Amino acid sequence: MILALAKKIDMKKIAILLLTLFSILSCKNETKSEVNLEENRSKSYDQNDGLITMKGDFVYDSQQNAAVFETPNGTIYGVVVDDNMHKLNEKAKPFKADKYSSVQVTVRVKRIKNTNPKILWENNLEIKDILKVEKPDSKKEDVIKLAN
């Protein structure tokens, strides 16, 4: 009887040892891959919120009550004139040489289809968050001019 009890105890120990061994071996040994910071900066903070992060040139003309945003690749968007756009304009004012000076900004936006036939651009941007307002490049001579 003692021998049978000893075999049961040994079997339990072996079973526990095997379970532990399989558990350890079945854990994935994941290696950390390098993170491309530039790629991550261009992404939105929450990919499921419908907003995108964009960097480009912003200009607002108060006389025409119109604003535009130009991306580095030359795509131009109309900007919805609202409280957030006015906040962005206030932050950009110190960097403007004149009313048509564009200012480099990074913003989180909602891209929407243009439904106003008076606006020339296919898409408009609704500014949701202002991430960064930068001093314009003094070597750049491009000016975005708004027209009717």
C-alpha cells in the first residue's frame, strides 16, 4: 500500500512538472521590433476615432472669412471656420508676416466632403485638436492666396 501511495505521489509530481514545463515552453518568445517614430508621429493617437493627424501650411483670411490648409504634397483643403479654427489662427498670428503668410501647423482633423458649391476644394477639414504651430521657413517663398 505504501508503494502504491508513493507511485501516486510521484505521478502527481511528474504531472505537475510536465504541466509546468509545457506552460513555460508554450510561451511565445517575442522579440521587440524597432519602432519607426516618424511613421508613428504621422498617425492619429486613436486610430478608431475617425480623426487624422496632418501637418501642413495654414492661412486664414478674415476679410473673406475663409481658411485653407495645404499639405506638403500640394493637396489643398478648405478649413471649416469654427471656434477651433479661430484658436489655431490666434496661435499662428505671431508667426505671420502679413495676412497671406502661411504658417506650418500640425493638427488633428476630421476630413469631410465639401457640399458647398462655392468652395473649390473637394474635401474640407474640421480642426479638432491643435498639436503644434511652428515658425514658417524663411527660405520658402510660396504664398497661398484666397480668391472668390
